[in-house]
Amino acid sequence: MTRDERGMMEWIGAIAGMLAVVGVLLNNRRMIWCFPVWLVSNSLCCGLHVHAGLWSLAVRDAVFIVLSLEGWFRWRAINTGKAGQ
């Protein structure tokens, strides 16, 4: 891995971490935007972990991506009156 590549990975990791914190803050305020923010954050982390060959972390991130999608769709269903259908 080149020095430039490591630097880029550090920036992507920092951005993913900041987005995760923003997602938590949005969730604390009960805003649906927490889910797409987490989706981006977890996707960035998953890409980093795959690139680094950290497969168990990549699988964990993939699970978080699925959970973000599920939460987003469930929240939308509740707010549009389609929950349980």
C-alpha cells in the first residue's frame, strides 16, 4: 500500500466516523435522516475494511447497512401509516 493510499484511507475513515456521530445526533433528535447518514458511513467503512482485507469487520458493516435500510423503511412506513401491512 502506498503512502498516498494510506492517507486517502485515513481521510475516508475520518469522514465515516464523523458521519456516524452525525447519525447518532440525528437519531437522538428522532430525525429520519439518521438512516441515510448511517448508510453512507457504514458503506465507507465496509469499503475500507474490504480493501484492507478485514473481512469480519466488512461483514459487520454489511449487517449495519442492512439494518440502516430496514430502519429507514420501517420509519417511513410508520410515518405514512403503512406499518404492519
